[in-house]
Amino acid sequence: MTKKKEVVMNYNPNWSVMYEYQHKKDTIIPGTEIKFKYNRGTYKFEKYVFHLQKKIDWIDAIGPDGYRSFPVDMLMGIVKPKIRRPRKKNND
């Protein structure tokens, strides 16, 4: 068997790339499902990027239509699983 090459990503030196983002009470890590305003569907978080010179930040995510970048202010939050509650029986 051949050994797989290890991929090293070289980003723009003006970018500060982080693979973890704190949104309100939630810590978002790669693979977490998130939602954005004005967009249908859910996306999987990839990374948080801050441009040091332009002072702008965005989130890179993978969704149903491919790889996309969104401004941080469009982030609504993570997709939490729905909680099923047992039905109460009526004793009438």
C-alpha cells in the first residue's frame, strides 16, 4: 500500500484562520451544522477567517450547493436536534 500525502494548506498571509468559532453560548467546530439568514438549508462549518488588513471576517461552509463563504453577521446559529416529548394521556 502506498502512503497518502499529507496536505498542508497555505493561506494568504493577511488572513487569520481559525477552526473554532464562539457564537453566543455555542462553540462551533468543523463539521457542525449551521444556518444562515436569507439562505435555505443547512451548511457544515469549515473555518472562520479574519482579514488582518481589511478588518473583515467571514465563515467558510460546505452546503448543498457547494463551498461558500458568508459574513459572520448572517450566522443564525447551530442546528440543534429537535427534542421529542412524550404525549400526556387525558384522564377525563
